[in-house]
Amino acid sequence: MKRHRRQAGLCWNRKCDPGIYNRKFVPEKMIGDIETVFTHAIVRTPGRNFDRGITTSGLGPPDYTLMVKQHRAYVNTLEFLGLKVIMLDAESDFPDAYFVEDTAVVTPEVAVITRPGAVSRQGEENSIAAVLSSYRTMERIRAPGTVDGGDVLMVGNRFFIGVSDRTNPEGAEQLSAILKQYGHEPVRISVSAGLHLKSSLNVVGENTLLLTPDFNGLAVLKHFEKIVLDDAESYAANTLLLNDHLIMPKGFPDTRRKLEKLGRPLIALDVSEVQKMDGGLTCLSIRF
Ligand code: CIR
């Protein structure tokens, strides 16, 4: 996989709120040799109708003003980490469209536009394709295949693809074939718990995964170091490793202690309103 080296100190946003970070940003220490540096992110403003999105959380009605504030803090964090953020407008027909991650899988070589698994979300991908076509060769998942980007975890050249209620075997097959064409190694995992694969499994270090107990013991993960979450903190599995920093949801002290041992700068963001809509930190952006 292609690696990019960021020019130290040139691209972080000094205007963002430093209060949300627990360490000072040290550009020259930021990029480990083994890690991809992401330079761009696509995000979408949550619409006023975001509370009409799909949810099973049972956490009560979300608050729009708080959601916008939390989303802004998320965008500030991406900018702080050096990413150029491409901000799209809300889509009135698609209340879940700010969960942009589900609409594309982007590798250094190709953008695969998905066909989201929830019928109410099919069509969100069109405006994302228009943006990504300026940056990558384009491929598409076609009917009857469905794929949600939340089911796809990139670990270097390897792509774990969750087969879930949203990503069907046909979609996983199409995505695997495309990824192989571009030299990547797809590995399928059956998603036995949680909405998406990345609701339960994420990469937090070169060879280290953060995962819920449900996914511990999978043979395809046996070569990785693992941090297994306490059941009560399973939501924190959706932690995002981005440009050498870990972005985790606020309010999960046991997970925080475990992640601190990795020695990476840790940023905890309040995403209470996102959680109410079954989403998490990874879902809110497409990073490339
Ligand atoms: C949905 O059910 O599709 C949205 N309410 C939440 C999507 C979250 N996306 C993600 O985890 N990648």
C-alpha cells in the first residue's frame, strides 16, 4: 500500500478547540513508518430530519442542536489531524446520509461506491460518487449486491468484509473481486452481533485490534494482538485510528485505560446523539 508522509507541521488547524485533546499535537512524532496517512475526509452535515433515520438504540430522542455541536467537534478533530475536510450539505430525502462511511470503500487506488443495505439509504451514494470521482478510479457494487462501508475494515493491504444484515454475500463477493483486482486481500467475517463489523472490531495499532468479546476467538484474527472490551463498554469498539491518533467515544473509562497503554495520543469525543441513531465515530466520515 502506498504510504504518504505528511510535511510536518503544515496542515493542522490551529483554530480548533484544544480543550478536547488530552495531549499536545507533535507533528514530527505523528507518523509512524508503517501507517497510512490520510489527507482527505468527506463528511456531511446532519439534516434537521436526522431523527427520522433508522435506529434500534432505544436511547431516546436525539437533540439536533447537540448533534450539530458534536458533529462540529468531530470535523474540528479531523482538521486538527491534518485532513482536508470536504463538507457536503444535508440531504433532505436521506435522514441517515451523514453516516457517509456506508456509501464508499476507498483504497489508495480505487473508490468502490456501495449499494447500501437499508432500502431507505439507497441513493445516498450518488453525491458521494460525484466527489470521489475527482480523486480515484471508480467501481460500483451492483444489485442484488449490498454493502455498507461500516462493514469494511482496512488493515494495511487486508480488508475484512463483514457479512451482516446490511452487507449481503453477493455484495461481499463483488467487493472482494474488485479489491483483488487492485492487489488487496479480502477476508470475510460473519457479523454475528452489532449493526456493522466496525461496530465491534477496529484496528488501534499496527498489529492490534480492539474488539468485543463476540469477535474474540475468530480464526482469521489469530495473528493480531487483541484488546477485548468489557461487555458494558462494547460501544467503544467503534474507535478510530487516524494519523497516529486514537479517537474514541467519551464515557468509556475501562476502554480508555486499555487504549492509553498503547501510548498513542487519545482524543475522546462526545457522540451521544450519534449513538442514539445507531452510529459511531467511523460512520461520520470517509477517510482517504
Ligand atoms: C443506519 O441504521 O443505517 C444508521 N442509522 C446508522 C449507520 C451507522 N453507520 C455505521 O456504523 N457505519
